[in-house]
Amino acid sequence: MEPLYQSKIECICCENTFMTSRVRPSFKRASKTDTDFCGYYKSEVNPDFYVVRVCPNCGFASTENGMGRLNDQQKKQYQDKIGLRWQKQEYGGERGANMAMASYKLALLSAQAIGEKDRVIAGILHHIAWLYRYEANQNDEKRFLRFALQAYIRVYEAEGVSLNNAKLMYLIGELNRRIGELNEAIRWFSRVVNDKKIVDAAMIRACREQWQLIREETEAGRKNAPGDTSLIDSMAMPEQTISTSA
């Protein structure tokens, strides 16, 4: 069975119908997953390369999580900022790393042009960081992790407080850790661990594990370069019983 199949899409911007490649579910199982949910696949086809749908007619690019329709003002905003300069290109077939990156950056520009939700923009930015990670491009990976982090924080400020979204809080902590903002990472991990209203056992456990990882790495660094221990001293982890039934 081929890993790719064709799916028909109607562009929500120009109403053109086009075909885009999708990855069959049986080929989406990751062999390894990073702590910020970046997946690695044994198959030659990377499902992350096919998340974005790109209209070959007008260039509007989106993901399944994006808006289901655009109003006239949003269509005009897209056309004025991007569509008028679009030269017809086909993204519906097999994609390599370069084409995948181009599709995500088109999705980012499209989302920004129409005023897409921060949650969707954060996901696009995070995926771009993953693509740079696959290439071992650490500078650009961290640059887009920082952009994604800023967007996730906006999501939390808009909706996370009321939802007690443990996964979102964990991600904010983990992206802080990955870009070297260790104090901020600890602060977000501790929010999840200490908040009695959060019962997501998997995220509580993940926060404790990453908190401990920061402590171990910081202690190892201190042994190599003795000096200020204030960060380590602030890392005492509170005990909290994690319910296995959650």
C-alpha cells in the first residue's frame, strides 16, 4: 500500500477545487517522539510534510485546524498581501523537506494575513521549528521555537487560565527549556505540578520529569564550572500525588 493518497479540497479563499496528498494513518506511527511532541518516522514519508494544504490557483495555505470559511474582508486581506503576487505552483504531489518548509511558511503568511487564531499560528510556527530540527539547523529551530512560545503564551492568556490546559502549560515550559530560559521553564512546570485543579496525570508527570532534567543538567554544569547555585537551590520539587486514574 502506498503511504500517500489524494484528497479533494475546496479553497476557502478562491473556491477553486484542488487535490492534495495525505498520509495514510498506518504510516503516521512515530518511532520516536521528542519532549515537545516532534515525531520521527521509520517510513520515508514524513506525515508532518503533508499537514498544509496549498491552493495552486491563489496560493492560500491552511491546515485542518484553521478557519472553515473566510469572509469578504479576509479574502481581500489575503489577496492584497499575498494573492496578487502569487505565481501558480503545484504542491499536491510528493513533498521533500524544501517543499514542506515552503508550504508551512505559506500557511504562516496566509494565517497572519487573515487574522487566524493564535492557537493555529502557534502550531504552524512549532512545526516550522521541527522542520529545522530535522535539518539539524539549531539556530533557526530556536528562533521559531521562540516565535511559537510567544504565540502559545498569547493562547494561554486568552483561554488557558479558565481551561486549566495542562498540555499547553507544559508546552510553554518545555519550549522555554529548549531555548534556555530555565527559570521560566521551572515556573511553568511548577504551575502544573502545584495546581490541585489539574488532574492530567501524563502532563503532571512530564512536568516533573523535565523539571528534574533541568536540575540534573544544571548540577552537571555547576560541577564543570563551580559558581552561583541560586538556580539549583530554587528547584526543590514539591511532592504531589499523581492520580493514575486521571
